[in-house]
Amino acid sequence: METLFLDKDGRWFHGGVEITHERTSALFSRHLVKEPDGGYCVRIGEERIRVELEDAPYVVMAVRTVEDGHGRPIEYRLLLSDGSTETLDPATLSVGTGNVLYCEIRDRTHTARFSRQAYQLLCAHIEYDEATDGYWLPWRGGRVRIACEARNDGGDAHRRTEGGTSWRECVGIEPTADAVNARRLDLKSREATSAPSTPPRKG
């Protein structure tokens, strides 16, 4: 069966060759669907092409913070690789291998991987609390504790790490001045600074 390959940065490949035509890659991203067996395919009309994933099926390209009248974050809007936007559910944040940040989207039915840029945009808001020795994300007048998670079963299940691992140790990045400035970027910005990856070639 013919297959497409989707890398960890949201780039499409066919036969080991990157699809650089923007309208084609955007079309594939918009028509990516999850199948009953948990796999993914591109379905356009009656046509269906199986998709091999390097990592998560979606990438968070950018984050825009919505603040109340006092400048306090009340929600975080995500720009996804298929061009759609969604409000972050902080309770679904997790940290995977290589200190990569993930969240669940669309009523927790799909996983999205944060690009480096989106990663820094969100980290600009992380706060450390000495009383709890934990890291927190301000949200809707309160705050949500960021727990280190270990991804398992291809990203569809999560397992809390043992011990008191801190956000710094788990994520491997802290808010920087550049990250604070980057949060002012428009939600429509589609730039991501993740390093390119090479898809596997089938012999």
C-alpha cells in the first residue's frame, strides 16, 4: 500500500522525497485523520493514503497568550500544523524523550508536539514556587502545576516519572529574554526553529 511519511516537524515526504509544494502539504495536513486502529491516513474524498509518523501527528507552531485586564494569562491559543487554532488544556502537557513538550488536542483524541518556538513561547510563562518546589503555569485566574511525564505506547499513553523531578530538569529549558520577546509574535506566524530531521528510506 502506498504511504506518506510525516516527520516530527510536520513536513511531508513521499518515497523519501520531501513534498515542498505548500498547497499540497497543507492539503495533506488538513485531511489527516485518525483511523480506528489508532493509525493515521490522509483521506480526500474516496482516496485514502496511509501515513507513517515519525512522532506526533500534529505540531504546535506558535502560542498566543490571552490576558485579562490585569495582564494575567487566562488562556493560551495554539496554532497547529494544519492551520487550525485551539485553546491549550494545561492538564494535558507532558514532557517526552529529548525534553520535547507535548499536549493533547481536540478533546484529548490527538497528540501535538511543540516546535522549538512554541516551546519557548509557553516557557516564558512558567513560574517556580519555592513552597511547593514545583513549576506552575498561570491559567484562568489560578495556576496549573507542570508535571513531568514519560510518553509511552507511541504517544497515546502517559506515565508520571518517579521522584521529584523539576520542570528545569525535565524540560531542559528555562524562560529567556528572547522567549519573552517571542511571545509577542502574531498567532499567524508559522516559523519554527526545530532542527530538520531525515525520514527513513525503505529499501
